[in-house]
Amino acid sequence: MKHIRSLFIISLFGFLLSLPTGCSFFKPAPIAEGADPVVVNAERAQRSSLDVFRIVTKWEFDNRLALPPEVSQAVDQYRAKFPTAWNESRLALKRYKEVAGTNPNTINSITAALLAAQDSLLKLKQNASPNEVTQVTNALSSLIASLRSFFPSNPIPQPQP
Amino acid sequence: MEFATVIKALQLAAAAAQAAAAAREIALALRASLQQSTPLTPEQNAELDTLASAIFAAPESQPSGR
């Protein structure tokens, strides 16, 4: 049973960036000339993180009866944190547009949506083997690293093992 | 092996397969978002906020209670 649990946990996050392969798959389009990169990058992160939330919660919902409780509980942590973090990031972006200035807190608010996912995923390690923790955190690190180009002067904190 | 155990194993295998499909969907969604090169229009922002509200209110977004 534990082997099967490891299988789907690894499948969920281990395949995150393996299909399709190649760093170029996630190469962001250049920001249009004259466009504010803070706004474009923030909106990219907000759109993608919303998609991730929708897909992950739907997957857990559809397979709930087959999944161990700790997986549902980890996704519940994500459900509890993400909407607030996402809405705060949208509000921060609106405030940024109003004052037309660069505020480091704006970027911190926007990355909070992704970090909310990280926190809930790391809770899996309470009941997971060291190999599972490594694979999950490696997959999440790869995802966050692929978004590093969004914030060249504000590195996104890496998940702690 | 009991029938119930076999069914459970098949359900977990199905969940794993769906996890792989979900991971691919995430990758494609991430790639699509990275193609944005200009700020969203006010209409697009309004649509995004409306979409988020619908997602957060959906049954899939409610606590599992487990």
C-alpha cells in the first residue's frame, strides 16, 4: 500500500516538468517593449498559480476515496491558504498600478500564492519517506526555478528540505 | 488477495494515472501563461477575477473534511 502511495505522490509532482522535457518548454516570451515587466510577470504568476490550484484540487476531489487521508489533508491546507494569498496578490497588483511604482512588497505578495502551495506540499513529509520528500521537493524546486526569470532582482525562496 | 484489496489497488493506480495527466495539464497551463507579453486588458482582468471567484466557490475547492 505504501508503495502505491509513493507511486501516485511521485507521479503527481515528479512528472510536473518531465512531460514535455526541456527547459525551453518553459521559456517565457519576452516582455513587449514599453510594457511594465512587474505587471506582466505578476499576471503570469497569478494566472498559472490559479490553474495549478484548480487542477490539483480537482484531482484530489475526483480521487478522494482512493487517496490516503494525509494527501487530502495536505491539499486542504492548500485550499485554506491559496485563495486568500491569490486575492491579496491581485489587490497588491492593483495598488501597484495605482501608484505606478515598484514596491518589493508587491512581488512578495505575488509569490505568496506559490509559497502557499509549497507549504502544503511540504506537510506531506510528515508521513512520507525520505525519498518521497526528496522527489516532491525536487519537483517543486524545479517549478520555482523555472519561474526565477520572473523576478530577476527578487529571488524566489527555495523550499527547505 | 481479497476482492476489496484488488479494487483499492486499481483505484490507486487510476489516481496515479490521473496525477500524471494533471501534471501535464499543469505544465501546459504554465507554458501558456508564460506566453503573455503584455499586461492584461481591464476586461481580461475582470474575467480572471470572475474565474477565480468561480474556482474558489466550486465543490473541488472546499475542504475534504478528512
